Amino acid sequence: ERKKTRNLTISEERALTQLRRNKKIVIKPADKGNAVVLMNREDYLWEGMRQLSNTEHYSPLTEPIYPQTQKEVGEILEEMYENRIISGKQKEYLLGLGSPRARRFYLLPKIHKNSKSWSIPDRVPPGRPIVSDCNSETYNIAEFIEFYLSPISQKHASYLKDTYDFIQKTKDLKIPSDALLFTIDVDSLYTNIETPAGLEAVRGCMLKYPDDRRPDEYILKLLEINLTKNDFEFNSKYFLQTKGTAMGKKFAPSYANIFMACWEETAADRVFGGV
């Protein structure tokens, strides 16, 4: 067995242990910049409750609903199994092993923002809301949905995977000297996608790129459950997300890409008659 080597001094290990045991602070990775943020716990909880008090996106619950959601998902999976859409092993995997746990809401502090624009200037930075889906009743279902959404989310003409993809697609273009380069940033995209519009965009994309091996109606049913039954816990209180999707769902990036592709095509048709 290889001998373990220390990369921290004893005093550094002791300091980290003390920080971890300190219940008055919260330690989180920053939203950007690879930094680690130490926040006063009261400030962190205040920012979380500030966001969760937005009744357009969240609703308080007296108790979690995920046990009922688990039964609903189980019925759909049983129907899929009986119709030979999934195998017994797939059904077992999608149901998950053991009892599901409640999703957890947490924040990634946006310390890169101007501190004067923070939720409390110079004191409490805004946080990017994340809902951890791990070991929830729909965790494996979200993976199943992502398996089918990911390929069609990349078929849009303006889809760019990353910076390298952008360079490859533009390196041979001749750009006029009077051309203007501009970008559009959607404010809180994931949480601002209206569920009916998002589902309609996915349905439209499925119709545009048909696949006999893809169980479209069941995917849409399971997707709707993921979007409308996304309850979670924060500071021993339960909430339901009533609008948009949460960062933390495996399918969220593909879902957002499909929605924005649909939005872009609609906008282009109105302005240019299509592109």
C-alpha cells in the first residue's frame, strides 16, 4: 500500500477542522473565479430566504411532496415497462435504490459583482441558486431525460458547444469592417422559463427531429413532473419551485438550449422572415 503523504501542515489541518466545526459561518465555492467564500451564517440564510420569498418562483410548503411524487413516477415507469419501452433493469435503476432524500437548496455567492450592487451593499453578495438533485426521487429520471434531450439540443444552427467550437466555426469567416459584434444575456434564464412554454419548445424540437426509438410522450410526462414537483429544503423549511427549472437538474442545460433555440427561431421569423 502506498504511503500517504501530507500536503498540509498540522496547524493548517487544525485550522480547517476549526472552520468546519464553526456553526456561525458557511463555506461555499464562489459562483465564478475558483475562490472559496466564508460567509456569516445569518447573512447566508438571509440571502437564501430573500430569494425564496419571491412568490413568482417559489411557494412555501408545510411538508415535502417528494414521497407522493415518487409514487407518481413509479406508476409511469411501470406503464413504460408493461409497454416494453424500458426493461426491468432500467425500471429498477430509474426508480432508484432505497428511500429518496429531500433536495437541498444552496447558494454560490456572486462575489465578482460590484459590492455596491450586492443584496446588502458591501456585506451580503447575491447568490446563484442551486438545488441539489442527488439521490432525490427523480435524480435518475433527470438523467434519462437528458439522454434524449442532449442530442436534439445541439442540432440548432447557432448552437455553440464552447469557445473552441466558436473559433472553429468562425475562423474562416470574412467579417465586414462595419460589422457589429453583440451578445445577449438572459437574466436568470433557468428560473425564468415558463413551464408550458418550455414543454412546448421541447415538443416542437422532438417533432422537428423525430426518432422512433425515443418515447416522446413519456419523456414529456416525466419532464413535466421534474419541472412542477421540484420541492426542496432550506434551513429546515420546505419550498416548491413554481417557475422555471433549477440548476442542479441534469437536463437543465439542454432544456434551456432547446427553449432559447425556439425563442431565437421565432424572433428571427418575425424580424427577418427566417434565417
